[in-house]
Amino acid sequence: MDTSTLISMNIPTKMSRGFTLSEIMIALAISSILMAGVLTVMGTSKRTYALQTELAELNDNARFIMDELKNVIREAGYSGCQSVFNNPFWQAGDDLKNDLDIKNSPIKLPSDILTVEHFPQLKTDGILNEGDSTITLANNSILPQNNDSLTIKDCGTSVGQVYTANIVSSDIPSDPWAKVKVPILGSLWKNYIAPVDVFLGDLVNPGNRPRITYKVMFDEDVFTLFKCPGTINSDSNGDGDMCNDYTTVAQEAFRLIEGVQNLQVRYGIDTDNDTIPNRYDTNPNSPIGRIISVRFTLLMRTINKRNIGGPVNFTFNLDADPNLQYNPSDEKAHEEGYYHRLFTTTVLVRNSIYPITTNNNAVLPSSPPPVLPNSNSSGSSGFQ
């Protein structure tokens, strides 16, 4: 046998040699570092995505609330043809008692209550003639429920007449774009001449005029803005707060939106009848002027608590009053994991063009209705 052959078979060559222990340890160390970097990037991306999702939901909720409040404030007190401005804003009892802290909230931050007379308007399609037993609604109108009161007004009858809807499920067509004929008890007692307004609710009897209260509550560990409809007669406490008349705050029918931590409302009062607010007041029942505009401020908080560390040290100015400033870092134990944003806007009260009569019957000196500027609102926001 060739000796060289035996030597080549027993001695391993360089190409057939395996990894040494030190090489394996170095490879594992490098892989661990790379894997740690990948996991860190993934964790950061996940937290960023979750935070951006929360902030997007916060912005959507704020936009929804601001649109809701702007529409209600613009239409506040509108009841068809009218010649006077009846103040549609009411001072809520909590505001009068300065008992503003949100009930059950671990964070003691004063919040306002907005109570306003607002009359939802139905859109009619067709002429309303004496003897008709139905009211034809346009296909984009809101629908009344059975036994709802309907007030019909035209410019020939400023007071209006109240009818009762006698609608049943079979009266509602399956086609959502079809016109709805709403039956009423009895029949129309006169011919209504255009322009005709049909309102949901009883606008003739003062005790039945519809009201809405917007109020921030702390329910199920979430700050929530509630919308509570009612009337003077249903205000059992007589405090102007319709939400106090419900047995529980957890009624989902009146839960408007979550994530509203604070609401501030200021009423722009015109004291010299030049259609320009001379001051902004917390009291809507000023005896010396009409309400030209309403400024409201919303402090929004993300709904879900996220692993994003402590709150940023940032002060939100809820009002010019230095006592209405809020820094979430002062409440670190309750604010850790949440983000906040501030939204504010000023809305023109369109019906303020009429000579004024207020809830306490104070009247300004008589003068022709002033010419108002174009209705608009401006908004701004701050965030942490």
C-alpha cells in the first residue's frame, strides 16, 4: 500500500475542518445583537402604530364633536319665522353652584355644561294643505317616531300648530331613498304657505320646548361626552341639566363620544348692539346684551392607555383664566400612557340678528336688526 495514501486519509485537510468554539460564540453574539436590533425596531414600530391609531381616532372624535356642536349652536333657538331673539342658552345648575369637577373622576379638572334649545327640523316635500292627514318628507329628512310632536309653522302663523305623528313601521318604505308619508292624528287645519318649517317637538307650549344638554362624565373609566335631550317639564331638578334626569349615566342611547376630558363654553355678549362681542362670559343669561357667538374648547384624551411612558410636560390653556390650565404631568399617576390635544373654535349664533328678549325678559333698546358678517368659525388646536 502506498504510504502517502494512508497519510492523506488520516490527516484532515483545511477544507474539511469545522468551526471552533470561539467562532461559534462570536457568531451567536453577532446574531443576538442583530436580533435585538430587529426586535427593538419592531417594538418601536408597533408602539408608534398604536399611538398614531389612537391619535387618528382622537382627531376623528374631535372633528365629529365640533361639527355636532357647531351645527347645534348655529341653529340654536331657530323656530321658523320670528321677529325676536329668545336666548336659547341656559345656565346649568352645576355651573351656578361652581360644582364643576367631573363626578367620579380621579382628576379634578373643572368642566362646563352646555344646555341649549335646539329644534330638529324635518325636510318636507310638497305642499301642506288643509285637510291633509299626512306630511310628505323628503328622502333625506330625519324621521319622527310614533307619538312624536310635530310643530308646523309658516310666516303667516308665527306661533305654529302642534300635531302628533301616528307613524307605524309599515309607513316606512324599504327603499332608503323613497319619500315617507308621515300620518298624523286628525288633519291639517289650514293651508300652509311657503316657506313652511316642520320641527320635531312642541315649540308652542314653553314647557315642552326641546332642550339638549352636553356634559362630560367619567363613566367606565373613560371620559365621555353625553348628549341628553329633554324639556323644561322633564327637568325635574330645575337645574337646566337634562343629564341629571336620567337614572344612570351608562345609557348608551345618550353616549355621544368617548375621549372628551374637558369642555369649556364661553358666550360672546354684545352689550352695545353693534353685532360684535364685547366680552366672553360663562353666564349665558346676561341681562345687558345678546349672545352673538359661542366659543367652546375641548380637551381630548386618547381612549386607550398605551405603553408610551409618562405624560409630556405641557400646559394646556383651557381659558384665559389662569385657574383653567392643565398640565397632564401634574397627574402622572392617572395620565401615564395617554396623549392629549386641545381644540377650540368660535361659532356665530345666526339668530342673534333679531331684537333680543332673554330668559329673564330683559330687553335691549329697540333698533333695526343689524347686518351680521358672514357666518364662519375658526379653529385651532394644540397637542402634546
